[in-house]
Amino acid sequence: MKRKIGLKGTAILQLVLQALVVVTLIAEAFNRNFYNVFLCVLTLILFNIPSFVDLKLKIKLPSALEAVILLFIFSAEILGEIRSFYTVFPYWDTILHTINGFIMAAIGFAMIDILNQNPKFHINMSPFFLAFVAFCFSMTVGVLWEFFEFSMDYFFGFDMQKDTFVSAINSVALNPVGLNKEVRISDITSTIINSANGVYTIDKGYLDIGIIDTMKDLVVNCIGAVVFSAIGFIYIKQRGKGRVAKSFIPQLKTHEEIEQTENIINLKKNRRKVK
């Protein structure tokens, strides 16, 4: 009964989010913001990831994990990018990267757990090592995402690695005699930038273009990964009795569940043919 209620709640959540995305898409198309239209279309496509995993990969996603994934996609693309929550709310990006670290650790944990259920790939791992693999998987995904952000900024002139204002810097490049010894400039109140496009004055100190943002993202990703890895470790030690872990760890479907899903799909197809 709880599973059915969870599935129904997730389906309602997905319908509500899809409706909000469609409304946003229409508004952005009317305003001729075609990049935002693309983000809306991308969001609608990403919303189908849980269904793809369920139907094609025969993996059962817990309702809690599916809901978090849907909300994460909506928060990142629609609220973060289109509604500018990344700049309106200073900690929006930090929260999402923390959640990402948690989710990716859960997925990494599940991958090993699912492989262990297959006799061809069975691997005996201690609870600690399994948690460590989940942590490493999460951090790898986090690093690859930062590579992607850097590439988009460097090659296409985006600003995915958000800038940070700082009041002090340490730099070897500013050493007047060229020695490998840092020069510290502190209490920076403003910076003047001379360029071919004009002169820009920054009244908030010095502008760090991405390093602090990247490291902050990796640190909070690490925190999210550590939290779930600890939960997964306890889950294994207690032989699958942890409620929190069960709410976020995908499982292979049983033969009965696969047959039930196929019957539902066939029933829907037959209804469409009748219409």
C-alpha cells in the first residue's frame, strides 16, 4: 500500500512540474528567449529519466529518490537558470551540489549492489569498501561536471563557474622580481579593468573567476557523498534494515514486477489501438 501511495504521489508531482515547465516554455517562446525554450525542452526530456530506468533497465527507483531527482532537475534548470535563483539566492548552487553528491553516491552504491545480484559479476565487498566505491563514484561525477562547466566557460564564453568577490589574493605572478614566492595583496576595496570594450570598476574587491566556486562545489559534493556513504555503510552492516537507505537505493525488479510492468504497457498500447 505504501509503495502504491508513493508511486501515485510521485506521478502527481511529475505532472505538476511538467505543467509548470510547459507554462514557462510558452512564456519564454512568446518573449523570444529561445535559449530558455531549449532549457525547458531539455527539462521535459530529463523528467523521463526515471521512467526510462524503470521500463528499459528493469530497475525500481524508490519513490523518495524519484521525487528528489525530479525536484533537482526542476530546481537546477527552471528555477536556477531561467528564474535566476543561482544569483538571487547565494546558497542555491551550494544546496544543489550537496544534493547531487548525495544522489550520485546512492546511484553508485546501487550499481555495485545490483551487480552483486548478478552471478556473472558478483563481487564480495566489505561494507566499508562498498561505501568507499559509492563515495568515489559521486566525486567522479562531481569532477566531470566541473570539467563540463569549465569547458562551456572557456570555449563558449558562458559563466557556469560563477565569479566570487574576494578582498585579498596571494599571487606568485605579481612578484616584482619573478621569484617563486607569493605576494599578498590584502584589504582590496575595488578593482579597475581596462579592456577594448571599455573600463570596468568593481567596487566589491577583486573578482575570482571560478576557482572558489569550483572548489566550493566539490567540497559540498563531497559532504553529500560522505553522508550517503555513511548511510549505505550502516545499511549493509544492519543487513538491509536501514529505512533511509532503502528510500534512496534503486533495486533490480523481480520477475513478477517486470511482468506487471509489461502488462501495464501492453494494456496501454491496446487502449490506444482501440481509440
